[in-house]
Amino acid sequence: MTQRFGVILIALVIYSGAASRSQIKVAGGDQQVRKIQLTRAVRIPVIKASGTDNSGGARGQDSTSMAIWPGATDELAEGPCGFDVLDDGSLLITDPISRRVLMYDAQGKFRRVWDVGFAPDSITVTSEGLVLVREASTGQIHVFDREGKARSGGEVKPPVQPQARVLTGKTGTVSSMSRSGLAGGSIAVRFDEPGSELLSLESLGTDPDRGTFVALEAATHEKGDDAINVKKSVRRYALDGRLVSEISDIPLDYYVVPVDELRVHKGVVYQLMTTSTEVRINEWDTN
């Protein structure tokens, strides 16, 4: 059986002020790239759990709170690991320990619970008005409307994202989408940071009005040190392939490893970061 402790507080939204944008020049040209700083962080307290009952649910769970399990010896912590953003900026966050999805408004205020009846990990909002929730244990995709009501029908798969791949330690390529929603051309990614090597690329999607968003992971080797530091950044490319802005300070100190780490909605980059005391949604406004 599970024992819960902690007090759920009103979700706080901590602002770092208006997004700070400094201009940096791209090597070899006059192109200006905006350096985007953290705009704000939505903070939602969680309740710590010492375990789960046989059904996988959390005993004594507050209806407005999410739960985290610190994990046993040699086990990773578990808890909210998936999220997405609705049209009005509301947040949908998975609560696998309690077999639920919770909805909060754009400021982090609790709105409602979806009792989905299984442990969800990833969640995806589609442009057709559906919400796709993946069952952690089986990988099955369950379909809901935006009010949390289950929808019946045939098998539904998550939307296909544009492809991205690393070519060398300094270059890569990402496919983009045209304004009509069809596959467009390829965007060349150049990574020129001294002492670092490009490890991976991930396309976060293409917005017809704002361009293509790409996440980059790079490894930095310090002189005289065998340790490898991994850094993550997000870039926004215009539809013609021009690099227009960059977020270079994506934090990676996760307490619960995210399944849905980054989302983009209306030019805002969102990051899910669950700590030992809260679910934090970091936001960078690239508009």
C-alpha cells in the first residue's frame, strides 16, 4: 500500500520578466540571431509517494495534485513525464502513478482531472482536436477529445514529425514542412561551437508562420578531464532555412526522466521538468 505526505499548494507562476533577447552574429555573415532567455516558469507542487498499491494507483491522492515516487535502490524516480499544450495555452500533464491526466490553465491553476484508468506516459494534442495518450505498459494509443472524454474508432497513430539527422560532428539536416502542410525542403544545420561535437538532432515541428524548431544535443570535452558534458539547445529556423533565434540554456537536471521533454506552441518553446518537489514548465517565447 502507498503512503502519501505533503501539502498541495496553489500553483505558482514565477516570471523572469519579459524575454531577454540579445543579438549575436553568425560567423561568416551579417545575419542576426536572437538569443532567447527564459521567459517564465510555471511551477506546480507535487505530492511524494513511498510506493503504489496493486492497481498502480496512488492511495490517498489529492484530486488536484500529481504524485512522484522517489524510487527504490538503483531505481529511477517516477512521476509526471509527459505533457502537451492546448490552443488556449492550457497544460495537459500525465500522472502515471495515479493513472490520470491533469489539466491546468496557462498560469498553472488546476482545472480538471481525466481519470484515464491506465498509467499514461506520452500525450499529444493533434490539430484535428484529438488528444492521444499512450499507455506506458503496452504502448497502446488511447484517443480522447479535449474535454477528456474517450473516443472510439480505429487505430490512431501520433502525427509524423519532420526528420532530422546528424551528418558530422559539426553538421546535420532537418526536413521542413511547407505552408500547405506538405513536405518541404531540407534545412542545413551548422554547429560551430569550439570544443563541442554535435550528438543528436530532433525536429520539434514546423509552424507555417514561424518556421521550423530544432533541438540540438552536443558533447563538450574539457581539457585534462575525461568527463563529457552534454548541453542542449533549441533553434528556430525560418522556412527559407535562415537561423533566426536560439535558446542555449536548456536545463537537463531532471529528477524524473521526461518522455515528452519539449513542445512548441505558437512560437513558445515549453519544457517539462519534474523535480523532487514540483512539476516545472519552463517557457521561452521566440516571437
